[in-house]
Amino acid sequence: MALGQHRKILQIVGYQNSGKTTLMEQLIKRGTTEGLRVGTIKHHGHGGVPMIEASKDSSRHELAGASVTAVEGEGTLRMSIQQNSWQLSQILALYASLPMDIILVEGYKNEHYPKVVLVRTAQDQALLQQVSQIICVLYWPSYPLDSSPTVPAFSIHEEAQYMEFLWKEMRRES
């Protein structure tokens, strides 16, 4: 693996329309440009079983260059594997046999992997107290952060700065 012997896992979390999928696309494109194999997992947070035509976000991941993509919702992992429900750890175990350098996870707010939190509205800031392992915050300038976070924070428009920060973090040894 290009980043070292342990693959990296990075979560992208935020509420609907905060820019999660766009950030995932940016990270996938950067990773594949650097010759890395990128896998993605999306949590279908809108309720119900993700339909093939409804999994447009995972299609965007694939079009951006992800080697492996999956979307999960109500026990259906859109790799067409059925069981009562899926935990992120089970999906990651499936991915363990696949040759990937990075796994990007969109959603699963309550899991405990390094996270980027996207904040689009003033109400979204509550998420900063609800999730663990935040490595940085991306915010929309129309709703600046109420207080200075204890982690790096970037405007969603500072793509060069936050991408450089995130790739430096991804290259760090575990």
C-alpha cells in the first residue's frame, strides 16, 4: 500500500446538503491521481433500503475514481448482500480482503474513526459536540462558527488549504 502497511480510514460527516459527497469526490480524485486505490462506504441516511437509482452518491464516488464503492441502508449493503442489518465494522471486514490504500466513509456519525465535520448552518454546530475523533471542520462562510474549535477549521472555499491538511493527515503513521 502506498501510504504504508496500514490502510487509512477517514469519515466525512455532516447533515444533508453540507457538501459531504463533493468532499468525497475531491478526496477520491486526489487519491487516485497519486496512484492510490480508494474505497468508499456511504451510509444511506435518508431511511429505507438504498435503491440502485437512488445510490447516486456512491455512483459519484465511482465516477470520481473509487476502486470499490458501497452504500448501506436498513440492512442492505448495495453490493447486493442481505442480512438483518450492517455495522460499519462488518463492511470494513469485507473491504479488508480488497487491495485498497484508503477507505473514505460518508456518514456513520457515531463511529470512532478520524472525522472531517462539515457545518453548513448554525444548527449544524451541535454536531461538533456529538461526534468523536474530529481532525478538522469545514464550514460554510454564510454560517461562521460560533466559537473557535479546538481543531483546525477551514472555509469550504479554502480547498487548497484543507486538501493539503487532509493529505498530510492521511500520510501520517497510525
